[in-house]
Amino acid sequence: MHLYELTYLISPDISEKEIKTLQDKIISLIQEKGGILGVEEKLPFKKKLAYPVKKQSQAYMTVINFQLPSEKLIDLEKKIKLENQILRYLILAKKESRAAKFSKKPPRSLKKIVEPKVELKEIEKKLEEILGGT
């Protein structure tokens, strides 16, 4: 299984209820293909676009991270293309982050800081002996 990130723009003309329905549909499409959703899922937010996309200057944007066998990705893309409420989408293949790799290991125990047992006066005395009392 490979790690992917799906970012897509939803038409601003639909209601919030329809946005939620569409997002649930996309998630179920991923799960139908044997995909596993990531922990972090961003809620759709309205965004002004840098240039018009299908004659729209604003759109709702959302991001979903998931794992999916690479051979099933083409089928998922075909299903996403059929959704006419999605203005544009992008699927990126991601590498497993270092944080994810490190989180699998148990945390290292921190060593307790030990206070020095030598006093400052003793250090100064030793320094004078070493330097020859200059």
C-alpha cells in the first residue's frame, strides 16, 4: 500500500449539507477500493482561487490522506472524475514522514541532570595552581 494525498476543489454553488454528502461519498469510494484513511482529515474551507476554474473564482477545498494499493488508484480516479461537483482534483504520492517512522519506536528516556558536586571555590583554587598563581 502506498500513501496518497487527495486535494480537491468543490463548486461553491452547493450547500454545506451537499458538501458533507460529497465528502462522505469520496471517503466511501476510497474505502471501497480497500483504502485506509489517514488520521488527519481537513474539513472543507472556502478559498479564493488564483485564477478561475470552470468559471468559478472561489471554491471549497479539502484534503484527505489515505493509503491504497497502487493498482486501485486508476479506478478511484475514474470515479472522482465522474463527480461533476468537483471542479479539480490532485492526487499526490507521499513518502512516509519521518515523524510517522519515529512514532513507531518507544520514546527514549531522558537522563536525569546531575548537579556537580564540586564547588566554584575549589575550581578556582585548582585553576590558580595550574596557571602558576599569576
